Amino acid sequence: MPEQPYEPEGAIAATGMGGAMDLAMSEAETLEKGPGDGNGPSDKPRSLWSDAWLDLRRNPVFIISSLVILFLVVISIWPSAIASGNPLKCDLANAQKGSAPGHPFGYDGQGCDVYTRTVYGARTSVTVGVCATLGVAILGSVLGGLAGFFGGIWDSVLSRITDVFFAIPVVLGGLVLLSVVTSSTVWPVIGFMVLLGWPQISRIARGSVITAKQNDYVQAARALGASNSRMLLRHITPNAVAPVIVVATIALGTYIALEATLSYLGVGLKPPTVSWGIDISSASVYVRNAPHALLWPSGALAVTVLAFIMLGDAVRDALDPKLR
Amino acid sequence: MPAMTKTAEPILEVTGLVKHYPLTQGILFKKQVGAVRAVDGVDFALGAGETLGIVGESGCGKSTVAKMLVNLEKPTAGTIKYKGEDITKMSGRALKAVRRNIQMVFQDPYTSLNPRMTVGDIIGEPYEIHPEVAPKGDRRQKVQDLLDVVGLNPEYINRYPHQFSGGQRQRIGIARGLALRPEIIVADEPVSALDVSVQAQVINLLDRLQSEFDLSYVFIAHDLSIVRHISDRVGVMYLGRIVEIGRDAEIYDHPTHPYTQALLSAVPVPDPEAREHRERIILTGDVPSPANPPSGCRFRTRCWKAQERCELEVPLLAVPAEFRLTTDPTAHDSACHFAEEKHVVPTDDLDDGVK
Amino acid sequence: MLLEVRDLHVEFRTRDGVAKAVNGVTYSVDAGETLAVLGESGSGKSVTAQAVMGILDTPPGKITGGEILFQGKDLLTFKEEERRKVRGAQMAMIFQDALSSLNPVLSVGDQLGEMFTVHRGLSRKDARTKAVELMDRVRIPAASQRVRDYPHQFSGGMRQRIMIAMALALEPALIIADEPTTALDVTVQAQVMDLLAELQRELNMGLILITHDLGVVADVADKIAVMYAGRIVESAPVHDIYKAPAHPYTKGLLESIPRLDQKGRELYAIKGLPPNLMNIPPGCAFNPRCPMAQDICRTDVPPLAEVDEDRRSACYFWRETLDARND
């Protein structure tokens, strides 16, 4: 996003005032051109994105949540940078022991180092969250966007299909579908999330494409003889993508939580994969003896989910045209 | 005003134009249960260099006619001939070539410009769609020339639409319409969203561009005063049909259709002296639904002259029999069985501004 | 005098600065009289009316000075509770967009009846009877059947009649109509304006008509106040102003509208745009667009000078304006 110095200007001053107010806030300059035209509109291009970026940069919620997320991304790429141990190297002799030098979070029931496992668990959560969100966003917005743009029978069919998917309870669906899977990788879980998650995005993408499609500038492009792909890519997508981004960001946090839920229930990820959900599940058995083994992965999970949801909130506030 | 140059060969000829929007029921398998007859048999011709005004109240179908002229809607029936060729049957390359010559100016300057594109991209887009018109290197210059032509500073090329006021945005929309050097511009209520003092600027601009670029206009509006100002000929629409059409003085000073008379008499005139001695025809009721228009003459449900014949027989748009032998301005097309002239616009106490 | 607004000031505080929407407006209207407040968007005409009605959103709006005398008492000194009793019962407002001003989930009968149950304490049944009477009065056909219909089942013109009925329900002394016919078609507009004028005569109400349409003003108003950038620039009886405007802005407006009765030459166009209310030009707010502007107009705010007994103009050169023609 281009970075622009902020300059208050009449153009967006109507914020917070009712539509009935007849204030000509944007009528800031004269139509006369030629000499003396020193008071034209400000020359710095300002688009929705640059306005949103200005808003975000001043929002502490955004700054905190993005710092947390940045940290998570870094440690999931190089977990060894802050955790030198091996999450799979466990010694039963240390089982359920409290914190010790070099092992600040103590040991879990298998005698594995909780600190190392918590750090390595971030990779799984971030991978699942990001991949599931990308899959959902791409599949959902392509299907929903095309259905919204072309309408007709395909739109009707797609709408009915999304209704069917909305009727499936997520956890029950996970128990049924994932219990037959034997692979221990993250991909079946991601696949399941994409399968059940795309209708949510598709519905939003469809709605915002239909709204954008009705704008006169799309009609104007059509009257010029623009092709469907030009209208979709140049005119509709840039104006319809904001709600999809907002919902996808918030959904990312919920996918991470869903992975933990499924792993806890034993149908998500399976050892030897390191995951917060698996650790929470196994630690809950001996929670009275070693509460720390439950506390750290749950805490990491809660902070991560919260960070993504807060980021989504901040992005929504910045992109929501009704608030600006 | 540019001189009226009505040539023998019309540049655009519309015959029997019809647009019905089907009303459907059902979720997946839709069944047609009726139709909204938005446009139901419209004929007119546009001469080169001429301005044809189309007036009517909301729901009369005037905007649908505009959309069909620029191919945003496919007619249900009828032909639109551009220089003798029917554009409703065209597709592919031939259609694209015709589109270049018929451009549109939209009503709402706030929704007709893409907020994510700079002014340069908006006005330059026609060249990207029709690359044969301008080689890539020339485009920036062409866009700046167009900005200059419509009265905007050419340096504004990198700005976004929200940095402009309504009147300036409408100028940008006009510049986009001019980019391909069209012969015909269809303007759908181009000034109705603007402030009074800005309207005059845009109307004057449209006037100037017409003579500068040899344009023919189809000017659609509900404001009868503006239509008179800019038009050479005027068509009055009611419920999907043209009820009266003729040169501006024929329609405004010698209307023969009761609907035109009522419409003209209802327009508030900015002259308080006129209010005492003006005869006003106040119509009763509302415009019927275009999904279920009255039989015969569509205006009969609100017409004070209506008789049984109006219910049974559709009046044709032609010079009424009683005026057919005269040459005075009453002899113009009017779709009424009982057409008669009635003066409704006060003219006597005003200096004659016609040049 | 029924209503007198004296030197009213209203500001809007936004995160980008202070917008001075109304800067010293003075006008008055008497019982049975129609005052037209004419202005473009941003002139402050609607904000003034909202301040009079007491429906201004505060914040961001704030009345920073002036008096609003209604039947001799300053409304700005009233408590909100007292103010609410005045609203609806003694002064009422008609809005431009009848569809969004009516509640879509209540039948029109319920909405009209509510006026009587809330303000007059009538029973539901009596209120319903009153509602039908009102609908008859604004000439809605088959009122007794249609009283149960919902707003979306009426046409635009009929909805505006219902709005008028609602405003008239308690026979207020003052009606403020904010662009009441702008959204309507021209034939329906004539019906609604006629109805409004007739009821006003019948009930001897004061009417403030807020509009940008010089034609509508000429048709119904007794006197006009022309507003520009939050100030009254000219006020006069309706006949005088159309014959010879005494302010260059009024003059420009009158000459810039196309006429129904003549084809005419090129329109006179006021150059430039209305000012940004956050940054009103010093001196006369109209000076950058004015063909007659002199140095004094760029430095000093012109006072509302007396042209004759009931006529005022806020222009240093009103004498010249009366004589001159814009060309």
C-alpha cells in the first residue's frame, strides 16, 4: 500500500454527520482553470486503500495485533531461533516436572519441553490458519464472484449449495469426515476447513460483486465495449474485495481455534505433528498435577486467535465505507 | 445555440422499440408470470447534428430507451438503425465499432466514475478498450486535451474522483464520453444531480461541445425547461410510449396531446406574476403500473377528455387528422384521438429570446 | 410574529475541523404566511430549519449563538422536555424523502394515530377514526380501506400526502417543509404543492418552505430569504425579487435557469463553486464568484442593508445590482 502523508481535507469531513445535513464539504475549489488556480484539490492521490492505511497506522489495536502476528510468523518460519531444543526429544524421567533452568515452561506428561513444543506448535497453527484462509478465500470469492457477476441458473445453483453447506455443523462434520483419515499431516484438516468454509466467503463475495456490478461505472465500461474480464478485474474486483478481506482475516483466527478443537477431539492432527490442540488435549488429563503443561499452549492459542480477530476488526473499521 | 441542421438521412432511426422485463416466480426453476412493459413501441429518428430531447416522468421508460441505444440492454423487439444498419442484430467486432460512435453520459456523477481509478485512467480507458483509436504513446496527451476541452485543469490527471465536486465529476464523465470521438451522445439526466448554479455550467459545456465536435444528442431528462433549452426536437413519453413529438416550439407552444399540456402546465415557472393568470391542469391519480397498463390509450385513466373510444382503440403517433392539411406548428405527431391545441406556457409578457 | 429567528449561528465539529454551517441567520414568518428559504446544498437552509425544530444532531452540531423566538418565547432556553411538547403539536416538519421518514413496519393508520394517542391521549379506536379523517383531508382515495396499508404500498405522491397528514395532525401553528416535492414527478409535485397551500390557508398556519427550486418559490411563496454559505444574502417579498434582484447571487441564480417559455441564448453561469464551510472566504462569502466584487468585498463582511421597508440585501453594491444586467 502506498504511504501518503496525512492531510485533512474537506473531502472526507462529512464523517459522522447525517445525510440530511446539506453541507457542501467537498466543494472546495473553483472550476475556473488557468492562472490563479492555486486552490485546486490536493495533489496527493487518496484512495480507499491509502485512507485505510492511514487509519490503521493510527489504530493501537492494529499495531499491537500485527506485532503479535509478525512475531508468530517469524517463529513459525525459524522456531530454532528462540527454541534450541527438539520438540520430539522427550525424556519420561522429566514427566510433569515444573520449570527448570533452560526449560522455563517445564515438562509435559511425556517429559517433553513445553517451551519448545509451544514454539514449534505456532508453525502448525499459522500454517493451518493461513492455508485454510487462502483456500477458503480463493475458492469462495471465485465461485461467489462469478455467480454474482453472471447470475442466472448458476447463481441459483450455487446459492442452494451454500445453503446445504451452512446446514452442516462444523464439529460434527469434522468428527465424521476426519475420523476416516489416517494421514498425520496438516492437509486433511486444511482441506476440511476449505470444504466447509468457502460458502461463507462465497456468499459475501457474491453480495459485494452484485452491489459493485450495479454501479454506473461498470455500466459505463460496458457501454464502451469492455469485455467481461476487464469489467471484473478492473472495475468490480477492486471495489468488491474489501469485505472479503475483512471476513477472511477474522476467519483466520477461528480456523486456528478450529484446528485446536479438532485436534483436542482426536480427529484433527495426530502425533508426531506438534500442535497446540494436541498438547492441550494430552495435558488436560493430568491438569491437576501439571497445570503449566495446559496453561502455556492454551495461552498461546488464545493470544493468537485474539490477535487475528482484533486485526480483522481493525481492518474492517478502516475499510468500512459507512464509517468513513 | 448551434443552428438546427436537420438532414434528410437520419443518423439514428428507432422503430418499434420494445423492452419487456419478465416477472418470474420460483427459486431454482423460474416461471414467467408477467412482464413489466418498460418500453412498449417507440419510434423516432435523430438527424446528424440534432438534439432530440426525451421527457417524461419516472417510470415512463426514457432511461430504458437510453440503455438500449448504447446497447446496455437488449431490446425485446424493434430495430435501432445507425446509419441504416440495425445495431440490435450486431455482435462481436461490428458491435464494438458501432459502440465507439454512440456514447453515454450518466446521471449520477458520484457512481459513474470508478473510485479506485485516477481521472487519467478513467478518461483513458476507452483507448485501452479500442486501442486502434490512439497509439499508446499519445494517450496521456489525448486525455489531457480532453480535460482541457471540458474545462478542467489538465494537471488533474492523477487525481481520484472523490477529490472533485459533483459538477467537475460530470465533466470527467463527459470527457470519457468524448474520448472515442463519437457521433452520438446519449445523455441520461446529465444535470439533475447537480446544484442549480452548476447546472448552467454543464449545459453550456454540452452546447459548446455539440458545435465543436459535430455531435448529435439524445438528451433525456424530466426537467422540461432544460430540455427546451437544449433540444431541437422533443419527444414526450408516457408509460413506455411516445405520446407527442415535434420541434421544440411545436411541443412547448402548441401542444396537442393532453398529457403534454398537463405536464407543461404543472412546471413551476420562476415568475410570481404568472401564478394568477396561469391555467394549471392538475392531473388526478398516479401513473398506472407498467406491468398492467390500461387498454387503448394509456393516458386515459388520468385524462379529462377520455371517452369510450380511448379505451378501445390505441391512438397512433401521427399528425392528427384535423391538423393534417395545415402547415402551422400544430401539425406534428400526437397520439391522441381528440387532439386539440391548448396554450399552457405563458409567453405574452416576456421578451422573445429566440434568436 | 409567529416565528422569529435572530442571528442564529450553528457549527459542526468534525475531526477535520469546524464547519460553520449557519452564520447569523435572521428571518421571520407570520401566521398564514409562506416564507421560502432558497439556497443550494451547503447554504445552511436545512440546518437552520433543524435548529428551529430542535432536531439538530448534537454533537457534531452546536448552536453557538442567536435566538429562536416562537410565539414570543426563546426556544433555545427551553428544556428538552418542554421542547418536545412544542414539536409535533405546535410546529411540524415535512421531509423530502417520505419513504425513509415513515416507519416501514407500522401501518400508516397506526403512525397517524400515534400522534393522537401520544399527544392527545386518545384511545386506539378514536385515534384510528382521526387517522381516517386526516387521510380524507389530504385526499387519499378510499381512506377507510387504505388506513391499514403499509408505507411501501403507497405511491411517492401518496406517501408525501401521508407525511403532510402527519404534520397537520395536531393542527400546528407552523409547518417547515424541507424540499417537500423534490423527489416527486412534476405532475404529482403540482398536486402536493396545491394541497399544502390550500391546507395552510384553511388552518392559517405559518409555512417555511425550504427549496432550491426558483419555480416552486414563485408559485407559492409570499416572501423569500436567499441563503449562501450560512448567511441570508437577500430577503424580500416574492414579487420584488423576481422583478429585480438586489444581490448578485440571486441575480445569477435567476439568470442561470433555463426557461420553459423561451429557447434562449447561452445560459448565464455563475462561475466557480459554493465555498467549503470549513474555509469560508473572508469578507463576502460570494466574492470569488461575484462579477461585481471590489476590494471591500474581499475584506469586510457586508451587513444586511435595508433596500426598502421589507427588503434587505447583504451586498455593498445592491443599488448597482438592481440596475445592472449580467451579461
